[in-house]
Amino acid sequence: MTTNKLAEIPTGLLLEALKDRIENQQRQLATSDKLANAVPIEEAAKLISGRRNQLGMSQQDVSDITGVSCTTISKAENSSMKVQLDNFIAIAKATGLKVWVA
């Protein structure tokens, strides 16, 4: 005689475990979608510069919005120095771009 182990588990626990598994898979899919558009930091800097120009914004405009100095914005766009992550994210947000760090 074979017993069904699932039949021994309360339905509420099974549903909760299934819900958790689905939510985990949704998070993984969302992450993989973000990573599909991932680019190296040097390319991200070029995208930010290009987007800023496309919007007709000067580096001073971005500086006024973010509080980040024009010098830092210039160096970030040219990947010529390490920029603090919060500054890089602020610069990207000012141009309508999103940054994910993986």
C-alpha cells in the first residue's frame, strides 16, 4: 500500500509554499529581464551622455538637478575616473535612465 506524502501536508501549507515559489520565480524573471539590458559601466556612461544630449540638457542642467559637480559629471560621462555610485545613479536618473547594480 502506497501513501501519498502530499496528502499528509495541510492544504494551507501547500498553497503557501506554491505562492512563495511563484513569487521567487517572478523575482528571478524580473532580474533576468534587467540583466538582459545590462551594459558595462563604460557603455552606461556613454548612454548617459547621449541621453543628456538627446534631451538638450547641459552638464550644468544635470548638476543643478542632482547637486553633482559638472567636473564629476564630465568625468563620469567619459569614464575617466571612479564616481561614487550614488552620484552615478543621480546623474542617470536626471536623464531618465535607470541603473541596476549586479
